[in-house]
Amino acid sequence: MVTPEQVKSYIQQNLACDHVDVTGDGHHFEAVIVSSEFRGKSRVQQHQVVYRALGDRMREEIHALSMKTFTPEDWAVR
């Protein structure tokens, strides 16, 4: 079973992040991700960046991932 810490590590290995927090029960996960790579992208495009970072793990290991994505600027004023 995949742990929240593993999901966090997968994201951090493949996406430059200022902040990542992942919680979950091994099947369903929730993530808060702050990355400058999200600048200028729509929310859907931001989520696609994360899905690309996770690659095949989204199909093989992670069954459900709910995300809140922020640019560093958005994170600072939230």
C-alpha cells in the first residue's frame, strides 16, 4: 500500500515544489502543492503537471488524488 509520504516523495522527485503536503489512507489522497511551474497555467493545466510528475503511478499505485495547487504568490496571500 502506498503511503502519503511516498506520494509526497514522488511529487517532489519530479516537480520543483516550494511546499507539498499529502494526506490519505493508502487508496485516496489529498495534496496541497505549491510550485512556480504553475504560473500562467489554468487549474486544469496545473493538475496535469502533477499527473505528469506522477506518471504511471497514477494508474498503478494511486487510485484517487484530490489536489489543491497554488503558485508561490497565491500561496502567500491565501
